[in-house]
Amino acid sequence: MAEITHRRVLSIAAPIVLSNATVPLLGAVDTGVVGQIGAAAPIGAVGLGAVILASAYWVFGFLRMGTTGLVAQAKGQGDATEVAAGLARALIVAWAAGLCLIVLQGPLFWAAFRLAPASAEVETLARQYLSLRIWGAPATISLYAFTGWLIAVERTRAVLVLQLVMNGLNVGLDLGFVLGLGWGVRGVAAATLISEWTGFALALWLARGAFAAGLSRAAVLARAPLRQMARVNTDIMIRSVALQGSFTAFLFLGAGQGDVKLAANQVLMQFLETTAYALDGFAFAAESLVGQAVGARSVRQLRRAAGLASQWGVGGALLLGAVFFLAGPAIIDLMTTAPEVRETARIYLPWLALAPAIGIASWMFDGIFIGATLTREMRNAMLLSVAVYALALGLLIPAFGNHGLWAALMVLNATRGLTMARLYPRAEAKAAG
């Protein structure tokens, strides 16, 4: 395994940070383009349809993380066959999941509209959007697998290229289909569908080296790796569901604080999402390099990978906290023109200035544990942290209101970091063999 340096960490992290920066842009363009139609219903339909599909696809996000850890370890072992087979297995799962969503689209959409009822006009337009977008399910879920594989083999520039091509094409087709041809909501859906399948084709080309020597059916369907993949992905899915449930609880409980505080919380949550997008790159670097160190059975390299990636993560977290503290009021004013929401958001802004520093340990340990495939430990740490979070919500909200809600969220992230820190020696033990 080649020596791990600051330059190597940044070569993995920087393209991911840039790639993540393009994600919010696409949603803004979709909304802005359909907003030119001059009616509220199309905007609501695109927003609702996108959320329904994102929620369905999110369930399979484990393919990104699980693939990174397993393939990085195979790369560290120098096992080129297993590096390729890991991608092939993930793609089989992705296609099976995508085809299931297509087949079950009827009951899926029915359930979604029962959970999130909308006006007849919005639901009709949303169904038009969904009926096109759902055909991209195999491609979209496969892209989780491709992204995880590219991160594992340190080809994050390819991830950036993939994201830029897909989002650039999507924006161009949005403008052409909606503003040029007047296709409305169907145009937005068609633009996204075409970009998804184009991204899939490009990802196949970018990963062509994995299949250059050919793969046997026996290698792909070997029992031991399949069992390990199932275990790792199940643990990650349970952990992710628990984390998503925690944020959903935050949003629901925030609604009980009144409309103004709910709106202020929503504005401030964008700061937290920005933090996650900005610091993901360093956690991904840890996933790849720690995984390779475990595969190479090198405790020294594992410590160096975890240490260097975490140094950059902590530096980024402190920088973001300072930016939020100093420029937060101006950012809030850009995001909302409502005076009462602006004033209320400023009251709770200090929590967001602290959030990156409090949360960085949990994000970096996530990367370390994924690389080491200590997914059972990560899952158990999350479940324990959620239990502590639930207790904090019960104690702090009655006493401190919305401040208590934000404090409980900080408790969740701090507990995640502390719990995984206690378990970190298991990563070194695994590298030691």
C-alpha cells in the first residue's frame, strides 16, 4: 500500500466536496424552471414527486457505503478479482431493487400520496412526473454502487466528472424541454430521466477497467463475500433508518414550536446540510484509505489514514463554524425575507456555529468504521445514541423549548462521536488481523 500523505487525502476529498456543491444547484434549477410556468401546482408537483422518489431511493443508499468499504479492503489486499466482483454484486442488487420499484410503482405511489396528501391538481401533475422518473430507478440506484466503487479505488475525480455531466445535461434539458418546448412537469421529469441513464452509461465506461479481464460467475456469486455484503449492508441500512428517524423527529417536534420557529429551523437546517456536504469528502477519504489499510493488514497505515483525514475534517469543521458565526446573519437574510423568521433564526444561530465542531467526530468515525467494515459497531452506536437523543428530547424540550430541541440534536451527534471513539480500537485490531 502506497504511503498516505496529506496530498493523497486531499486528492480524494476535494473532488467530492466540489461534486457535492452541485447537488443543491440542480434542485434549485428544477424549481426555478418549472416556476416560469406561472402557476403554483407545477412547482408543488415537482417538489413532491422528487421527495417521494428520493425517499424510495434513499433506502438503498447502503450500496454506496457498503461498496466503498468492501472494495477498498479488496484493493488493500491486492485482490483485483474481488475489486471487480464487489462492483458486480452491488450492481446486481441495484438492478433488482430498481426493477422492483418499477413493478411496484402503483402501490408505492398510492401509499406516498396517502402519507402526503395534495390537491387533485398537484397529485395529477406529480403522477405524470413520477410515471416518467420511475423508469430511471435501476440507473439511479446503480449510481450509488458506481460512486462507492470509484471512491474505494481513489477515483473521486471520476465521481466529480460524473456529477458535472449529469447535472449539466439535466439543466440544459430542463431549459430546452420546459422553456423551449413547453412540456411543463413532464419536461422536468424527462430531463432527469435522460440524465440518469446518461450517467449510468458514463459510469459503466468509467468503471470499464473492472471488467476488462472478465469475471466468472463463481467469483461474483461466491458465498462468503455475498454473506459479508449482506451483513454489512443490513447494518448500514438499520443505522441509516435510525439516523433518518432522528432528523424526522426533529422536524416534527419543531412543528410543535409554532410556524415561525418551524420556518427558522428549516432555514438553519440548510447550514447543517451544507456542513455535511462540505465535510463528506474527508469522511470518504477515510473510508477509502482505512479500508485499504485494513486489507493490507497495516495498523500504521490505518492510524495515518484516520489521523490525516480527521485533521482536515476538524480544520474544515472549525472553519465552517467560524463562517456561520460571522456570516450567518447575512446568509439567513439571503434565504428568507420574512422579518420574524430572520429574527428567530438569529436567536438559534449559535447552535449552528457549534454544530460542525460537535458533529465532526461522528462524521469522521462513520468514515473510519465504514472503511473497516465495522458496521455492526456503527449500527449499535447509532441505536444507543438515538436512545440518548430520545431521552434528551423528553427532558430538554419541556424545559427550554426550541433551544432544547437544538441542544438534543447536538447531544445526538456528540453521543455518536463518543460511542464510536470507545470502539475505535476494534478498527486497529481488525487491521492487525
